[in-house]
Amino acid sequence: MSVPLLGSLTWRCNNDREFAFTFIPAGATLTVQHSVEDEVTRRQIDPGEKFNGPFSKPAEHQEWVINYRHKPGIISAKLSVVPAVRQGACFIRNFTLEETRQPSHL
């Protein structure tokens, strides 16, 4: 899943049919927040790094908030993902992306 100007979100499913997501930045230092149920993790990631989320059950809603702060302003993206399993196959049941841009107030 591509997030314009920020990077990409990929997913994998293990043999227990649990899902894990990885965010890879496009080329800038980003602040990333990942939430699964009530567990929130925040981290800054640089180009060449990636943020690996933990494996979780398929019905658990996951959110990713990515912020790119640069001189002209802030680009933010909120990704909401609901994974699922049907007849042993892993898939993404629902995915939404909201992106906002705010100018810097210098």
C-alpha cells in the first residue's frame, strides 16, 4: 500500500494467521505512531530504516499515523487497517488513508 510522498505499508501473515505490518519511508525522516488495540508505539525512522509492527490477531484494528515535518510544512497520513482471514486465506478487509498538509507558521 503506497502512501503518497511518505512511503509504503506492507503486511505479512504467519502460520498462525496473525498479521504484522511494516512501514518503509520514501526518503525522509518521519515520525511514525502505530496502534493495535490499546498498545501504542512511536518512533522516528530515517531513510533506509523500517518500522516493524508486532504480529496480532486478524480482527484487531490497526492504525498508523505518519508525520513528515519539513520547512514548507507538515504532511500527515493516517492509515486504518482491518485484516481478516477467510477459509485460511489472509487478506485486508478494510483500508483507509487520510492525508493532510499544513503550512509552517514561521
